[in-house]
Amino acid sequence: QVQLVESGGGSVQAGGSLRLSCIASGSILSINTMGWYRQAPWMQRELVAVITGGGATNYADSVKGRFTISRDDAKITVYLQMNSLDLEDTAVYYCNGNLQIRTNWGPKSYSYWGQGTQVTVSS
């Protein structure tokens, strides 16, 4: 069974930093695009940052220059370094991965989500 497990969330004062990690496990053959999304109360889930298999990155305008996404394919892990956090960054952060997995019918690619990790920024 394939799982994505996030960690690193917590409470921090405005201006502080957090580093989120997302580890994938299971019968994974390869990882393609991975990303971080967030959802604040009563808001739709939104893209924060993505990183392709080739290492190209894309960020939401609201986090450019403050957040950095990276990956370690050997560890099947994606990270989100968040600096200069402000109140509007408060949300549940979700990891998403497009993974190729081993199945009884051969390799298949699916999109997976983690369970989310809470980030709370206070003044």
C-alpha cells in the first residue's frame, strides 16, 4: 500500500520558519511530480509549490521568495522550507505525489495525497 506521510508542521510566530517533509512508502517504482498544497478554513485547497522529476519548480505567487521545495529521490522524500511565515500561511499543508507503482498488471501511475499537517502562524 502506497502512503505519503507529512511531518514538520506546528505553531510558529510570524517571521519564523518551518520545514515540512513528506515521505512516500510502498511499492514505488518511480516518483514524478510532487507538490505541496494547503487549505485554510473555509477556503479551497490551493497549490503552494511543485517540483517535477527533472527538478523544475513552480510556486504560488504568495510564497515566491519565501518557500523552497526540494526532493530527495533516494529517500522518496519531498521537502518544503518555509521562511518569513506570516498569518496568511496558516493552513493544513498536504503533500501530493504522482507515483509509478508496481501492480499485478504492471507499472501504473497514480496521484496520492498525504493526510496533511497543520501549520499555525501567530502574531
